[in-house]
Amino acid sequence: MSDVFTERTQLVPKNQWICDHCGDLIESIDRGWLEWYHEVGTYDNHTETGFRIVHDHQRCMYNQRSMFAQGKSVSDMHLVDFTGDNGLVSLLSLIETKRIKDIEEFSEIIRRIHVSYYEEARQYWTQAEEDGFFDGANEVWPYLPETSLQIISRYSR
């Protein structure tokens, strides 16, 4: 990939994320947390939802007591456990066991964790859509690392 594109990036791919709770930078993979929930008593097919990448600090994580009071049970682990080949296998196993409620929400989490530059590019996604950047694209092209670099280059000014 061209240095012209990569010198514009601000997040380290697959090592830094934007927290879904506070919106601040998660500065390294060991400071990140993946969490989600399911309705209590429904730990069967198509129940896992609410996937979020957050800081590994209580102020950003789901409040488990509050969630339980709402009839929800939280599942969570360090983000590092979902990275690399083993992490991808773990994530895909949730699909295979038919536990995912919203496959689009879950696909977004997989992209954020595993596709280089996607986490940063998604900050500009709405603007790119409004500008017609994706017009005529197939279902794969918008999510390629090269496309993310183009989005960052064009919209991060």
C-alpha cells in the first residue's frame, strides 16, 4: 500500500480502536474489551446482541447489575482474545452455533477487529456514503483495506 495513504492514518490497525461507550481512543489492544449480551433464559439460537468494543474499565463496560435487572446477561472478554487467527475462529464459532441475533452487527465487529484500517475509516463512513463514494460498489469493495485507506485519505482532512 502506498505511503501516501498510510502516512495519513491515525489509528494503528488491529491495535487501536474507538470506544463504543465514551468515544475515546483505546490506545492498545490490551486496553480493549469486547462485550455483548443476551436475554436471560434465552441462551439458545439467535440471542447474542449488543456487541461493543470498549475500554477495559468499568466506566465504559456494561453495568452487569443494571443489565441483569433488565433481564440481560453480559458476556465479555479481553479484546486480545478475539484477535489473530484464534480470535477469528472464536468469533466465527458464534455464527456456527447460531447464537447471533443480528448478523450485520456481528459482521461489523469482525471487520473492526480483523480488517486493517476499517476502524479508522468508519469514522468517515456517513460522509463517504453521502458523497456517493460507494455508488456502484459490490458487497465486498467497501470493506477492503485499500478502500478504507482511500476513505481515510479523502475524508480525514
